[in-house]
Amino acid sequence: MQHHVNSWSFERWMGPLSYVEWDSEASAFTTQTDDHPERLGLAELIGKLGAEGYAGIELAYPHLKDRSAAGLAELRRLAGLAGVELNSLLLDFGDPGTADERRRDAEMQLYRHWIDAAAEAGFRRVRIGAGSASPDDEAAFARAADTLRLLSAYAEHAGIRVVTENLGSLLGSAGQVLRMLRETGGQVGLTADFGNFKDDKYRQLEEILPSAETVHAKAREDGGGQLDSMDFRRCVEIARRAGYAGPLSLTYLGEGDPWAKLAEMRELAAIEPSNPRPL
């Protein structure tokens, strides 16, 4: 499996970052900016990923600060020079299942803007979560499926694949994830995240990984700042047994040095089990 990197791993290094939020009182989007210092710019990140032998990136939308035509062209150029595939642009905002029609209309416009930017920069995919509605909310599920289908049809004309993820309460179980893939009729793909299921995660990962196009290979820590290597290796092995042959987008969200932790994860992911055991 190729090793990519999820840029959320550098959230504390690439600030200040602006996050999109919905203001329900104003019925409009606002932006909130964090105060992290910028220790690493996007150009430097792309260059170092290539130098370190990483094959691609899944880029969090706040890290794409320059969405001008020149800025997107430069990102495409830098990625090509570094040999780093622009795998997915991660759109962590919005709620496709919302019942608020004004919000839905505003989100559709904003999603299309970002899809256009992704296409211009040369990304292969955009990842859009299904939302935060209760998994029992059938109307929200239907709205989310409809929104994702519409966005997929729009993105297809730009050569972009829309994928969703086991992210948020609406798709908080394997059953709901697989149901969404069925409801969208193959128009929407799947990013599977090792760390998002709250309960019985190994069984649920076994269920969704055969359908995954990309994987967020997220490592958890053991409470002492060390990676939980047994958990991470087990998740990687589940992916292998599921027949997943795509990239592993290494994802580290702890407080340590992300470069060191990503290198450790890459080593762990490369280790073949000496005694494969039934999962």
C-alpha cells in the first residue's frame, strides 16, 4: 500500500486557519480563525512529503488558503514536481442532511465552489461528510443522500469523485455507511477512518473496508504519548484482509511531533504479521 498523509496531522503547525461555520441566526456562513502560529506552509509541506517519500496527500480545506487561479495552478505545479498526488480535498463543514432550506442552498453553492477549486488544483476527490443528524432521522438521511448525489453529478463534470466517510452521527455505524453507499447508487465513494467508530470498531471496519476507496489510517495514543501500535497494526491488517489496495493516508492528531509520529506509523504499516490470526 502507498503511504499518503492527511494534512490534519499538521493542524497545530499550519495556522492561523479559518474554519467555515453556519450562523443560524444570520442564516449565513461565517469564518472562525484559530491562533496557531504558522510553522509550516503548504508549499513546504508538499515539498517535504515528496522528499520523505510520501506518495500523496489528503488536504484539509483550511490548509488551502490561496484559492486564486494562480494559487491553485501553483499547488498543481508543486505537487507534480514533488511527485505527491493530490488525493482528496477534505471539506469538513456543512450538514448535507439539514432541514433548513436556506442553509442547504448556501451549502450547495459553497460545496460547488470548493469542488471547482479542487478540480483546478488537480485533486482526484473531495470528501464530504453526511452530517450530524441522528441516525434514526430518516428524513435527514434522505436529504443527505440527495445532496451527495447532486454534488457527485456536479463534480463528475469536473473529473472529481465525491466520497463520504464514517464521520458524524448520521454515518456513525457500518450499517448506515453501507446504506448510504447503496442509496447513492455508486455515485458516491467511501473514505474509511480507523478511528471514528465509537463501539465495536474492528467488526465495523471489517464491514466497510471492502467498499473503501481511501483510508484515513489514524493512530491513537495509549495515554502516555506513545502510539498504540497493536491497535494500529490490527486496523491495517483488517484493511489488507478486506482486499483494500489503495493508499493509507496516515493521520496523527496528538500533541507530539507529527513528522516523527508519521514515520513511526509508516514503519508499523509496513510490518507484515508473522502469525496471522483470525480477526
